[in-house]
Amino acid sequence: MQSPRKGRKKTGQSFVDYLKEYNALQFESVEPVAISILRSFSCEMLEQVLGVVAGRRGMPVKPEFGGFNQYRQELLDPERFLYRSGGKLVLAAVLLEDLCPELVRDFYTHAGKTDQLVERVLKDIRELLDMYFSRQNAPLLFCNFVYPFYAPDAAYHSQGDGLRTVLRQLNAGLAEIVSSAQNAYLLDLERVIYNIGSRNAYDRKMMQLAANPFTVDVYAGLADQIVALMASIQGKRKKCIVLDCDNTLWKGIVGEDGLYG
């Protein structure tokens, strides 16, 4: 099986490029937005990539990371990093294989029981979000689930009862849970990978060395979504007011005299 890295084309900046730009950022008069990041995998390079993407829009950020694969403990324990950090924004990035290994690594062992596993996962997420919002109300961005690049028997998983169908069910249920919460938002990680292609999205070598499955291109796409949501939450949307300025933009009064009057 061909590795996703082999033959992969460069689609954007390298991490070194982001790192250099990040180190040169200066925002002396603007207070950075503290972002608490909960994750089940290593995604530390998001600090520099997100810092650059946000900095280009004049929205400095200060990402802080919870413990590796400690997202559940962080959400449940009021003494943990999440509730002590004082972050103004929370990002949760959890891989399906970490949240429910049975659906990925032991899929065929649980054939015929995937509906129950899907319900269990969604119930688990709902309870975690309820616990979080019972303690604080900082906006929470939750990444949807993506198809694991190493899933066995990939051809079968495209069939009606395969893993891709399960993923669609999970992401639809997740979208409903997030939309029903007052201050939660969905980050479309699946769309990011679709846009750049799986060959450019996954990095087997880094997954083995550092438990980081994604390339810098994925973090760049994710950062674009995060910054766009931040701007929306903070009311920094671009607006345009169009006025009918009689005898200013044109001669005459179009509304009263007609187009040819």
C-alpha cells in the first residue's frame, strides 16, 4: 500500500515558513485571545500556524494545550487545565479512533452493533458538553470526525454498512448536538481534508514519531475556519450598506422616474 507521503505535492507554506512568520509577529497594543486546546493527538504545530493565520487578520491569539489525550479528564475535572486557564475560546479536537476504538480498529468484530456504538459516542459527547457548559460559557469549537487513513479494508468501508456510513451518522448527530448548545460551534475538519485531498492531509511518519497524523496543510485549513468563527463570534463580520443617493451616484431619481427617466 502506498504511503500518503509518497508523491505528496506541496500545497502551501511549510511549517518552517509559519514558524519564521510567527516569531516575527508583534501585537503590542492588542490583547491576544487565549485559546484552550483539548486534543486526543499531538497538534502542537497548530500554535504557530493558527498564530500566523489569526495575526494576518489582526486577531492575535495565545493557544494553550491540555495534556495529550486528556480531553475527557480536562472536561470533567474542575481542577484541571481547562477551567484554570481562563481561555476565552476552547477547541476540542478528538479522533474517532481515540474516542471509540471499536468503530475503527475492531469494526468487523462489532458488525451489526454499530448503531449502538454510534449512540454511545453521541451520548458521551452530549454529556461532556453538558458538563462543560454547566461550569463555564466560553465558546467551544468541536471538530467533526474524519475517516482514519489507516482503516483496514478501505474498499469495503465505502459500502452501505461500512465505516464511511457510520462516519456520516456520527457527524450528523454531532452537528445536532453542537447546534443545540448555546455557545458551541462545529469545526469541519472533514471538509478541510476533502479540500486538500487525503494524500496531502496525512503524514504516516509523523503519526509514528509524534502521534500527529496531519500535515501542516490541514492545520492551515483548520486555522482558517477557527479565525473565521472567531471573527463571527466577536462581531467582526464585514458589512456593506448600499444607499440610494439621488443625484449623487447617478443623475435623476431611479425609484421615482424609472430607469430611463
